[in-house]
Amino acid sequence: MQKIFLSTLAVAALVLPVSIFGQAKSRVSPHETVKQTIDGNEVTIVYGRPYTKDPKSGEKRKVWGTLVPFEKVWRLGADEATLLTTQKELQIGDKSVPAGTYSLFLMPHNDKSAALVVNKQTGQWGTKYDEKQDLVRVDMKGEPNTSSPDQLTIAIDKGSSGGGVLKVSWEGTQYSVDIKNGK
């Protein structure tokens, strides 16, 4: 009887603080999962899709250079950190990423270039970033996006001769980098 009481007390001690104080942070934006098979390698990205309009005021926001400052690491999405999962080694630009799951961040330099940050730490709320956990930083090319999406959009397009292209589009800019299976 005493063991049952102590076990119940131990479980309550673990669960009660989580249920009272550690409630999950509520998501503000819709979330999406993007999957693409690149030369036999399934690549998955899970991310929050913030809107250009402020969720509280409804006002349209300037994204690049303002909401997402230039030369600062940004969580590449909304809410919890964006996740990249690759079943096999992946080559992103000129950098190698082993099979596994990683968090993605972005450091836009201007509307013509950015750095994609692949970080080894996962499971954190999006604003928690530890540069010491960076696996690689990869240069991305920026160009005008004529569709000018109202929501952040991440896509993986297959290449016509193998490999693919990872694209990050929002407002009037699209950043992209080639991807292919690792060596």
C-alpha cells in the first residue's frame, strides 16, 4: 500500500508541474509537412507557416529586413523550430548533412542572399537557438518572387536531371539552394 502511494505521489510530482506550469506553448500559425523523394532519399520538412499579416492586429507587415531582420538568425517558420529529416546523407549546396533530424534556421543577408543554418539541436521552441549546435551553414541565392506569397512557404522541387532544390518563399523574395544525395 505504501509503495503504491509513493509511486502515485512520484507520478503526480512529475505530471502536476507539467500540467499546471509547463503547458505547451500555443501555436499561432498553421503547420505543414513537406515530403519529397530525392534520388531514393525521403526528405521531410515540418514547419509553421506565419502570415504576412500580424495575427493580433491584422496589419500587413514588412517581412524581409524588418520582421525578419537581415544579418540575424531567424527560426525559419513559426512556433517550434522547423525540422528537417533526411533518411540518407544529404548534400545541401556544398555541405554534407548526415542522415537524421535537424532544426533549420535562416540568416537572410539581403534579398539576394541568405544562409541556411542546419542545427543539431531539436525539440526546442523556435526562438531558442544555440550557435554551438550548428552542423553547417549553407549559402542560398535570393531572387524576386513574383507570386509574393502571404504565408511562408517551404518547398522541395525535384531537379530534371536528379537532385532537387530547396526553396523558401515569402513576401517578394525566394531563397533557394540545390540538394542531392550525399557521396
